[in-house]
Amino acid sequence: MATPNRADNSLPGRWWWSVDRWTLTAIFTLIGLGYVMMLAASPAVAERIHESRDAFILKQVVFLAIASGLVIALSLLSARGVRRMSFAIFAMALLLTFATLFVGASIKGATRWIALPGFSLQPSEFLKPCFAVVTAWLLAQWQRTGSFYEVGIAIGLYVVIALLLKSQPDMGMLAVVTAVFLLQFVLAGLDLRLFVVGIGLAVLGGVGAYAVLPHFRYRLDSFLDPTKGDHYQIDRALEAFGNGGVLGLGPGEGTVKDHLPDAHADFVFAVMGEEFGLILCTIMVLVFGFIVLRGFMRLLAEGDQFIVLAASGLLSSFGLQAFINMGSSIGLLPTKGMTLPFVSYGGSSAMAVALGMGMLLALTRRGGAGELL
């Protein structure tokens, strides 16, 4: 396919020369790694639960194909289009997340999914990127008008989301949403004293969760005290990294996928370490870091406060999700059911991350985010 000429005034031509092609390339690199890791990790998991060896692969091919299309399509939007779409999806995702408390499918003690034919939807995944954009608009309005009305709405929406995520429970996602929310307030010029109060409330929330949620308390106790709890999954994951060494055992030669129930999802990083080694793991970490750092670098020259706040929220959410997944795989953090963006198995995750990255590309296009659609 020929590269569009700079004089090409068509929609594809204008998109190509305004979009951040380096970030776009990095995103599709992760999607490519997602295909490779599904081929490596999912057949063994599928056989263990008496499914066809290709069951997860075929689904993920569809999920990642849809995600790829979403990234491209959403990157065409204007800043106004991003805002409007985020408001609409946020409202739907909030209602569906509330519905999971009544009609959701319970998996491993958590009620986060709505069962659909051939697919389980996790609506809270879509709250993360859309809430970041909604919060950005409210804070930008606050900066413009000086009224705390918008701040009150943002805090109220956060409280509702926090209560819903606590009820599911999904403390990992709540931690990410909270961190992004506080970061956006800081970037918007929140008084440092209020920020300290916010951190204090977050700590109190964590203490409260430890006191009332046995599952959360068990995971934290197991992480802090190696003599407590079941460390089977993390022990096998660390063993896999040790077996893989620098170059890995080779595609299909690893064994950790035969033992971990979520080798294709939560622990796909361990499968990568065992079969492809430290080098590929390091490359993938660098790709994630590149996307986040390049995104923030492009914001340095941005004068639109809404774009700065929205893109910062999307970037920090993306980076934190990747950090939590990889950190839990190597024992740096407590184990948490959080996917590795574009690499782990999961339709809701793949499409929600694509939603965030597509909006990011739209907001960071050179020449203004309002020139195309």
C-alpha cells in the first residue's frame, strides 16, 4: 500500500500525516504480540477445560481484529467527537456495570460480567477510558469558569464508580481509576492540600476494603507474608521466568501454560518469559513505555487543557494496567485479575483498550484534533 502524498487532501491522506505514526506502530506491535501469545498460551488452557485447542485463538483473532479497526476508526474523531462518544459510552457502561450486581455472571467470587451468546462482556472495562475523558472535560470547564459545580459532579461520579467496583469486587480496577482521577486533578491545578486529603481518603478506603473484604485481605496478606496463603500461581510464574532465561525455551516449549488456569490472560507475561525469554519481555516493556512517554511528550506543546487532561488520563490508565499485570506476574505486586493490554486474552479488555488508544491518537494528532471528523 502506497504512502499518501503530503498534497493528498483526502480523509486518509490528512489522517496519515496528522496521526502519530510511531504510536500507531507501537500499538499494532502489541496487537501482533497478542496474536503470537494466544498461539503460544491458549491451546493448553483450552484443552485443560475440555474445549477445542483453537477455541480461544479463534475468538481472540476476532477480538483483536475488531480492536484494530476501532483504533483506526476512533483516531479519525475530533476532540468534540471524542468527548461526545465518551459521554455516551460512559453512561451505557455505568448502567451495565450497575446491572452486573443483579444479572452478572459470578466467576471466581467476582460479579463483573454479563453473559452474552459466545461472549462475556465486562462493562466496567469501558468505564476506565471514558471516565478519564468525562473527568477531563469537567475539570477543563472548572478551569474555564472557576465554578466548583463541575468538580462536584466529577467527585460524585467517582464515588458512584468506586461503590460499584467495590461491590463487584474489583479492587485492582478501582485502584487504577483512583490513581488516574487524582492525577487529572493534580494536572488541573488542584490545591496540594486537597490532593493530600485525597490521598488520605484513598488510603482509608484501602484500609476499609482490607477490613470488610475477605478476598482482598487474603491476597494482601499472602503478598506481604510469604508463609501465608497459596503462592502456587506466582511460584510457577517465577519458575517460568527462570526456565526461560535470556532467550527462552522456544515457541511451544514452555510448561507453565499447562499448570496455570489463567496462563492466557493474567499470566501471559510468564508464558512469554518462559518461551521467548528476557529479550522479548524487555522489548515489550519498552513498547509500553514508549507509548506512554511519547504520548506525554506530544502533550508538552498542547494548549487545549481538555486534550491535555483527557490524553494524560488515557495514557496513565494504559500504563498502570500494563504495570499491574506485569508486576503481579513477577511478584512485585499482589496477584490481580488484570489483563495485559492487547496481549492477554479477553474481548472486553481488547476493545476497551482499543477505545482508549483510538481516542488518544485522535486527541494527539498534529494540526489540531478537530480537522477530520
